[in-house]
Amino acid sequence: MCGIIGYTGHREATPILLEGLRRLEYRGYDSAGLATLSGNTLHVRKKAGRLSELIRLVAEKPVSGKHGISHTRWATHGAATDYNAHPHIGGNNLVAVVHNGVIENYAHLKTQLESEGFVFRSQTDTEVIAHLIAYYYEGDLLEAVRKALPRLKGTYGLAVISPRHPGLLIGARFGSPLVVGLGEQEMFLASDPSALVGYTQRAVYLNDGQICVLTPERWEIFDRDSTPVEASIHALDWQPEDVELNGFDHYMLKEIYEQPEALENAMRGRLDETDSTAHFGGLNLSPRRLRQVDRIILTGCGTSYHAGLVGEYLFEELSRIPVEVEYASEFRYRNAPIEQNTILIAITQSGETADTLAAVREAKRKGIPTLSICNVVGSTIAREADGGVYLRAGPEIGVASTKAFTSQVLVLTLLALYFGRMRHLSATQGARIIEELRRLPDLARQTLACHEVVRNIAAKYYHVHNFLYLGRQYLYPVALEGALKMKEISYIHAEGYPAAEMKHGPIALVDENTPSVFLVPRGSVFDKVISNMEEIRARGGPILAITTPGCKEAVCRADDVIFIPEAPEYLQPILAVIPLQLLAYHVALLRGCDVDKPRNLAKSVTVE
Ligand code: AGP
């Protein structure tokens, strides 16, 4: 899950190549590099470590040229060293390649190329691509790329330049995302559109098997048998400030505070007061087809999977349709029996997660209609699913997903309302739900007022080694999400459980150094959760309670309390997760962790 950038045009390439990497650093950040061409001279600079190391190197040893490629890495083959950083050079300085993806047959190809006399300088799979292109090169770079690609088994998003062809930038995609940015006398290439914001608002998304050929004046797309493709141009509606910190210390905190507005965006134009239901423009499945649906599979990974778990409660309560929630990585290989009137809804912030994409393709192979709930317009899953709903949450750059989760849960609520109104939900019930949804953004704003309280509680617990998160019904998935947030950015071991499950084993973990975070707002299982709190208290475990005003039964049993506003039970997940996001944020900060770029992770997991 790397980030790649390409540029050919009338401006100096280096600032554009480095700024592009700064925007894409959340995709991988263990090493970085660039190559530029001035005339027929290739300049390469690469460095292990954060992008700042590469920026320092380029400042010490400047490079020039109006044409180049760059890369920020999430290592799959070979450690994060200067040698393994991209670009990789093929032949005798003949081509330079940056790559996002995994070449599964690289060892086999490497042996063959070494027998042809090619010398490898790295442990990466990518260097094989560079030498393979050089192996096929007979004066035409595009032809050499065309001949090399079919030899590769695996996934790739590639950018290729050569000192023999100043101004020519070639890109190729199979399994990893690649988007072309169309400028005036300049062209851009990037792994995702956030790197193009502020440079152009016109983008072309490559499909699998496609190659793009760019020069400052022209752009062409070819499919795998070299036929020219009439590609559609998409408008990018993100503004530069959307991808900047705007005064916040971290993207994660900015995105936590963007949640009320993101909820408004996700609802805008989708609440239909006349028919007391929700309205969607992009489902591409007729109401008649949707009315026949008698089973829903929700699938995704990580935080998106947790949103799916909340979706299960929502659909079953609001639309009375049986739901199964599947880890996409399991669903793609499980070969589950799927009845005719089933639909699959893929939940994904990035729209590029390899396992979720494979789950969509598996369902399509089985003739099952597929919908996507996605945040990135034009992303692969959004384009390959039969229909879908965009979150409109704006770019999410912090690796730990926050606003995407609450927006996903909101869109699932709208879909459950839509399916429900097709079935047993009355107009009165629909109207009540719409009224409650309209109040949600302000309730989210009120919830953010707990920030200072959470910061102080974090200072009390940031040194612990284990956290337990406990909730029931709609809040059980939120307990899982809270634990994931704490794990992924503070590196503290944390587990989420249905609160009643503790006595079946996990309660053995409880001691005075293991805080339990209880999600215990007023609701249908409030008394049950209170009894679960008693079980923990009886064993001396510290308790942090997330509850609603007036719940003295919870307050008197907790060591620390965070209040969230009252809300209908089915909307509580969206509010209750906010203090958990803030808790993880402040604990990670106090432990000196890099909140936006946690170790070993990347924002969008485009390899299996
Ligand atoms: C969540 O904070 C993580 N970044 C990760 O679990 C993420 O949710 C998962 O990789 C799925 O990503 P997607 O929503 O872009 O498909």
C-alpha cells in the first residue's frame, strides 16, 4: 500500500513530486524516493524513514527536471532501507520505476533476469519490473512496458520514465489504484485523487489492465490489447483545505471534529419528508428488485467491518431483513451458499481495500447484486459495484478511521430506513426517524464537548498495558471499534466484548491495572450492563463509563465518567464512539505515538 506520483509538464517536477508524497504519506511511510529527468539525465534520490528524510536529502543534493516520478513505501518485500526504497532502475540506467502492489512471481523472474546478466541492487519485487522493461526495450518504451506486464503475476500500480524519452510518463494498473490528473500543458499521475487537489479538478481513473501514456501535451489510455480507450473524465470536488490540517495538530483530531458536518453531508438531499423515507440517487437497482431482497450480506475490513456490525442491528430492527456480517477477507474464500434474493453491501472508506474488492467480485461472480458504501468518488469498489452510496465525508487522511465510521453507520441507517419503508415501517415511524436523524449533527457537536474530560482521563490511564471495552446490542460493535482505535494508534493491547460475555472467560484479565470502558447510556439493556459493571467492580477493575446524564446507577459504579447526550438507541453508536476516538487519540499522544501514521499500518490496504 504505497503512494506513487508522476509528473510531466512545464513546471519543476520536484516540488510537485514531494508535495504529492506528503499528501499520500498515509498510504505508507517507511521510506521514500524520487527520480527526475532533465534532458537525458536521470536523477535519483531515495531514503529510508519518513518523507522528511527524503526532503532533507533533496535539499542537500538538489535535482532538476520538469518530468519525474516519486514513491512513499509500505514494505512488502525487503526491509525499509535506502536500497529498497523506490524508484528502482532497470538495465543500465534505462528505466526508472515506482510500484504499488505485490509481484508474486518475482523470484522466478529474478532468476531468469540474473541469468540474462541483470544485476539486482535490492531485495524488492519491484526491481524485477524495472529490469524486465529494460530486457524488452528496443527503442519504444511503451512497447517494452506492454511486453513486460503480461509476465507479471500479482498486483501493480506503476509509473515508468526513461532518459531515452524525456517528457514521456507511462502508467499501468492491475489491482492497485491509479488516477491521471489532466492539466494545462502538464499531466499528473497518482495512487489516489487527494494528491491532485489544488493542481487539477479533472481526473481519469484507470481500470485493471489499462496503460496510460502521458506527455505535457497529450494523454492516452490503452487497454491490455493496446486498443485505445475512450476514458471518462471525473470532476474532483475536493478543495485544498480539505487535505490540510487547518490548525489542528493531527488529521485524526481534525477528522473527529469534522464528524457533525460529515453527518450533515451524508444526509443532505437523502431525507425524503414527503414519503418519510430515505432517497438515494445511485443504487441502480429498481425498488421492485430491492423489495425482493430477503437477505443482506454486509462486508468490509477493520473499522468498516465494525460499521457493518452496527448495520446488522439497524437492518434487522428497521427493515426486518436478516443480515450476515462478513469479514471480506474470509467471505472471498468461504464459498458460502447464497440464495437468489440476497444482496451484498460492501463498506469501505477508501474503495480500494483488496479483500473488500475481491468480496464484491466474488458476489458478482455468483450473480448477486452488489452495493458499495464508499467515501472516495471514482474508487475501484465504487465503480465495480452495481450501485452505491457515497459518504461525502471529504478526504480521510488519518490512518485511524473516525468520520468514515460515523458516516458509514449513518448511511446504513438511511438504507435500513429505505428498505424498512418498503416493508413494514409506517410513514409515521419513518417521519419520526427522519426527525431524530435531523437532530444528530447537533448531538454530535454536543458530544465533542467531552474533549477536556477525555483528555484528563487519558492522562490517568495512558501507562496501562491492557484495556477492555464492553457494550451490548448496538454498542457491542462500538466496543470493538473503541478497542481497535486504541490498539492501532497507542499500541496498547485492547479487546472489545459483548459485556455479558466477560464471565465466560475474559473476566480473568481483570485486575487493578486493566481499565474496563463500559458503554452504558440509558437504553433497553441498561440494567443488564449495570450488572456487568458490578462483576468488574467486584474484582477491583477500574471502570470508565460512557453514559447519559442522569444515569446515577452507572455514575456511582464508575471511577471515571464521560457523558454523551441522550439519543434513540439505534443512533447511540454514532455518539458513543466519539469519546472512544478521543480517548485513543490522547492516550497515543501521551505515549509519544505518531497518531496520524501509526507503526506498521497504512490507510488503504490494497494488497491481500
Ligand atoms: C481503521 O482505522 C483502519 N484504518 C482499518 O482497519 C480500515 O478500516 C480497513 O483497512 C478498511 O479500510 P476501508 O474502509 O478503506 O476499506
